[in-house]
Amino acid sequence: MAATSAPGAKQPFPDAFGPGQAFTLGTLLEPDLTRMAAQVRQYADLPLGGTDASVIAIAERLGATTIATVDRRHYTIVRPRHTRAFTLLPA
């Protein structure tokens, strides 16, 4: 299997968040927990963990189609409800 991220890709990642930056952080809400549980059951063979399931649930609720991640594996397999596939950054 190919590497999921380039060496050093995680180092500048947190710098992309905050006021005036390219990305914003989502908030986990109670309804997201139900969706997370459904995803973890549906993708039990991955296995899909709580962190990735929470990002996907928030993205679905917000209608977000782009996700910033250095761990591409789960986001290329899981099919969100609101779009055919996520656009993953960095490309």
C-alpha cells in the first residue's frame, strides 16, 4: 500500500487553522453522534474510528465537500451522504 502522506506533511498542518486562515474547525453536535455510530457499524471492516467518523458526520451536516487530512485512507473509502466523494487536501 502506498504511503498516506509525504514526509513532514503533518508539521505545518495546524498552522492552516485560525483567524484568516484557509480552514475552519467544525463543532461536534449531539445529532452527529448518531451518524458516527451508523458509520462505524457500516464500515466496521475498515475499521472506521470515532475521529474519522466525526469529521465525516460534521462534513455531511455542514455540506462540506473538502477535507484537510494527512490520513487519506478512510476518506477515500467512505461514501458521504451529500456528495459522491470528498476532495482531500493537500492534493
